[in-house]
Amino acid sequence: MPELPEVETRVREMRPLCVGRTIVGVRLQWARHVEPLLPSEFEQQILGQEILAVERRAKYLVFRLSRQDLLIHLRMSGDLSVVASGTPYEKHDHTTLGFDNHTELRFNDARKFGRATLVASAEQFTAHLGPEPLDPAFTAVVLYQRLQNSNRALKPLLLDQTFLAGVGNIYCDEALFASGLHPLRLASSLSEQEVALLWQNIRQVLWDGIARNGASIDWVYRGGSQQHHFAVYGRTHQPCLTCGTPIQRLVVGQRGTHICPQCQPSG
DNA sequence: AGAAATACCCGTACGC
DNA sequence: TGCGTACGGGTATTTC
């Protein structure tokens, strides 16, 4: 369940392993990974291009290539790694890019939700997305104005990538809890004070996630400890860390939602 | 037009 | 044990 912090973690991990590499080989095991291009088109276009930079926009990893941009979205279960050429393939290694130094970038994606999109311009491709929550330009005032313009419930709005880019279900629940806001509150009903708190907490939970290298959650089924450091997400029926009230799970906009009914009054 | 619901996937957890 | 089923999650697409 990579959200902004998990994607940012991968960006930082991939950057030193990918920048400066030239793509000399392609292996596609799942054609739809590269839609809307056909595998043959994808391969023909990407071969020979050098990776100039690795960046992030929303939940996309952006690989700046010689002539194009490659955007990788991990969706639910995707993960990236760079391994030595010849390393045996893992079960769900669907897309592999071979580099000029005997290493390979492997896109493992158990649920096949991810995408590797080759485009002329990442900016154009992501133009419809909302502001970056960690960008200095994203101020509390900007958030307040955007919330004022909406009649929707708070949570579905925060998850709408055209409203705000990079926040997913987990960090959304965490930010709302930290702000004492009920997920069904009407966006435009928030006071300036409430928005200021929400703005601060959105950024805080994201920064915290990045600081922990996105390792707070067992996202992509990496074996071992399933420990996480969240206050409400995944803590249904467990006591609220603030007041002890059992955490409730409800469904908001089709999404599992975790709240403390005491700390996040619906009224 | 805008908002809500559905489709896309499959590993996992659960019930019988 | 093994089979069947519900569930989750981000976003493009479809429906309301």
C-alpha cells in the first residue's frame, strides 16, 4: 500500500542505483504493465535511453530518461529493486529493465495493479493531479480555500488525487485522527483553525512516514514483522492511544476507515 | 458537471 | 486438509 512516504522511500533507494545507467534490455511478463503502449512499442522506445534522474510526483516514481519520462506507479502491491543480472526471478517479477552495468531494475507486482508508463512529459501526464502536500507552496491557506470549495465529505476528498496528491487510506486516517476530525465532516464546514491543524497533521504524518523509510507498514508483503506505528489504522477494537475508547472501523466512500469515536466527534 | 459506484487484480484470512 | 468466499487498496472508467 505505497503512499507518498513509501514511494519517496523507493525514489531515494532507486536514485543512486539507477541514475547514469543506460537501459540495454527489457523483459515484460505482463503486457498491461506498460499500457497503453504495446510491449514491442515500449521496448523499442526505451532501449538505449539513459536514466538522468529519479524523482517523485504524487505516488509516481518519475524516471527522467534521455528522450522521455518513465512513470512507475506501484499501486497496491508493486515494489522495485535493483539486482545483479542473472539473479533468479521472483514469482511476480513482471517487468525488468536491464542496465549497462550488469544490474537490472525489477518491478515486482503481485496484484498486477501497477503501471510503467512511458510518456513525453511527466508534467503533462500528471497535470490533473492536486498539489504536493509537502511542497512549500501548499500552505494552510491553500488547503482552506480548496476545502471551502467542496461539498464533499472530508475523507473521500483527501483521497481524491486531483484534490491533494499522495495521501492514501492509511495516512488519511492518521491525519484525521491527529486532527480530531471525523471523516464524514463536510469539507466546507471546517473552521480556519481546524484546517490549520489538519494541514499540519497531514504534513506531519507524511514526514514521519518518510523518516521511518515508509517501513511503518508491512506494505508489499515483505515477510517478518507486521508492526506498524499508527494510532488508528488497523487498530479496530483496540484502545485509543489518547482516551482509551475502542477504535471503530467504518466504511466511508467504500474505504475501510478507522476512527476514535470519542476524539473525532461527527457533530 | 460533479459525485458516487464499479472494474481491475490476487494474496491473505477466514469459515466450514 | 482443502475448498469457497470476502476483503483490501489506488485510480480509470462507468453510472447516477
